[in-house]
Amino acid sequence: INQMVIEGLLSPLGYVVTPAMDGDEALELLRSRKYLPDLVLLDVQMPNRTGYEVCEEVRKLYPDTLPIIMISANTDESSILRGLKVGSNDYVRKPFNRAEVVARIETQLRLRDSWMSEVEALRSNHLLKQVFPAHVMRRLKDGDKMIAEAHECVTILFSDIVGFTTMASSVKTSDLVSMLNKLFTAFDELVDRHGVYKVETIGDAYMVAA
């Protein structure tokens, strides 16, 4: 009955509702990775598993990215706290107010979208830092559309490993990657220390400009 009520409430608003008859079916859907909903409405009282148990399992699959709202007739504080502790984002008491359910769903979706936007912005900033010098990054953030600079004196350093091709064919790939990682990490520390600009790394080559 609750599933029919929820579907009747959300479908007219444009939401696509995929019901699961119990916790095992819900987990099977999520584990298949073929179906990832924008949000999970999870009843505490279900066959086979409680909503608390299902919520814990869902959080192992999706620690942060999937909002979960628990629904229960248990309105005591300990039940609500238990739901929040196992990983739910919100808790709705039954019998629920329809407008409240919709408002809570919309709030959780807005929070998720905001969080994902922040994550994407951090990724973009990290990528830009790998491409542009710090002062260019600052100018881009300040709104500069075209940045062209001229320098009277520029020093370019291009280094690579002598005999790298022969070496690469005679050692394990994991050992080769580990060696390059240690080498480039040491180079990166020197770049940061001396304030020069890393242009690129290609294979065993490392190029900087100052």
C-alpha cells in the first residue's frame, strides 16, 4: 500500500518510481550497477531485512552519492537516531504528510546536486592547476578571457632517462611505474620549491619552464 501511495504521489510530478518488494530485491538492483536511482525511499519495516540493515548495505556500495530517506511508523527518538547512524540522510514519520515527503525529496536532491557540483569544481580546479601556472589560474578566476604574456628570458628544461626503452623492455611494468612515480614526485617537489612551471610529462620525459 505504501508503495502505491508513493508512486501515486511522485509519478504525476515527473518522478520515475521503481519499487522493490523487499530489501534483498532493492540491494540486487543497486548491486547490479545497471540501475542507479537519484534517491532511495526506504521503509524500516520490510520482509527479510529491516530498513536499517538495507541502509547499511547500501552505504557500503554508495558511501556518499546516493541520498536515502527512511520512512517508519517508529517515531521515537532512538529509532530516528538509529536511522541516521546507519547512513540515512533524512527520516519521515508515518503516517506521512504528502507535501512534506515531496519537500524532503526535493531538498535531498538539491543537496546532492550541490555536492556533486562542488566535487566537479574541485576536479576541474585540480586539472587546471596541472595545466596552467598559479598566476594564470588566478586571472582565469577573475574573469580574464584572453591571456597572452611575453617574457624576454625563458629557460626550458627537458629531461629524460638514458636507455629508457631498453630498460622498459627488461623490467616488470609495476617496477617501471613505481620508479617513474618516485622520480616524478621528486621533480614535482623541486618544481614547487623553486616556483617553476611544469609543462608536461610524457613517458620518461619531464619538461619545465622558468
